[in-house]
Amino acid sequence: MSDCVVGIVSALKSEANCLTKQPAPLLKIVRLAPGTHFCLGGMGSGAMKASGMLHENGARALISFGVAGALDKNLMPGDLVLPEKIYFKRTNLPVNLEWRKRVSELLSSDITVIGNTLAHTQSPLFTQQEKLKFGEETGACAVDMESAIVAEYAMHHNIPFVAIRAIVDPVKFSPPQKLLGAVNQDGTTRIVKLLPLVFNGSVSISTLYHLAMGMQAACSTLKKVVESVGLDFTCELHMNQDSKRPI
């Protein structure tokens, strides 16, 4: 893939910080390298707008970059999911397997890499039971809220796509639902909303500690990916889309 601009979509500020020290406002294009552009879409549906903005500004390949929740009991925070397909609306969206293979080959040996399927959810899963049931229904090992949106955009526009997702929370631990009201669209914390939840016991210090440790492990892995692969994410590789239609 020569002279290709890669577009990277993330949802959270913490994910953006693994790529760049530059400010990354929501839905603004940030130039990371000569052939790499980035857009922070926020959690969920903003990934569609971010994908469109990157494509309109020259991106000819798209990456979903960030964290994911485990659906497999064997996955732990910091494990890296490089999915081979994306489960979305009872079908599978394609990943460019040649590109995925090239990224995988460049990773450092201390990163635990898992393939399999990454599933889409419109809202977070808050319990172990929800995660295990969703994993059984989809056959996926991990879940996020943005990768399928980026994958669907890439498929419809016939451009290569890969997802790079580090596990942030294991099956046995999930953030409490009440915490959502204290989090902005980009994942930053609304302290004025969080403190009352801590003081009234709705969210424990132990929960916040586990969340922080999971995010630290996931971001450490994502930074290693960038160090190993580079900000161009091997965009010089000539790629043909593996499939133009759902499997």
C-alpha cells in the first residue's frame, strides 16, 4: 500500500495518549506522522463520524485502536487482541488479514497476542454473567463499542481495516453502572460527579483502583505496540481487502 494515509480511530483520551502527547479534542483530525492521521470519536457511535472525517481527509486505511473488555476467562488486562473478524449484528465484518499478520510479526515477544473474534456492543457489559453470555452468543473473546463501526465503514468504502485492542477489564471484574454518569464521552472523569459516588459508597476505592490498574496494563501494551510497529503501522505494505462483504 504505497503513499497511503492511515486513519486511526480511538474513543478515549487515555487511548489517544498512547499514540501522541498532542492535544486530541473530540472529532478533530490530529496529524501523528506524514502518513498517519488520528481522530478521537468518543465512546460508541462517534466512531462513525471519526471514520468519515479521516477518510474525507485522505485516509485510505483505518485502524480501531484502544481497549476492550474480556469475554474469555483466560484473558487478562494487558493482553492484546488482534481480531481476525468483527462480530456485528449477527454477522462478521472483515479484517485485512495480511495487514493484521504484518502488525503481529512486528510486535515484541513480551506481548500476549490473541486472534479470534472481537464483538460489538452498544452499551457496556456490567457483570460477569453478561460477559459470559455475550461471549457464548457471539463466539467472541473480547468486546468493545467502536471497532465494528469503523470496520463497517471500511467495508462499505472498500478500504483496509484492522483493530488493535488491549484488554482493560477481565471477565470477573467490570466497572459499576453508576460510574457511567461520572465519565465524559472521551472517558475522562467528571470529578464533581465521581466524589459523591465514592462518599455514599456507590463506587468503592477498591473498584477505582482495579479500574486504574486495568487501564495502566492496557495502555502499557498499546504503547509497546506503537514502539514495535511505528506510527505508520506498516502503511507501506501493499494490501488487498480480504473481503468486501460480510462473512
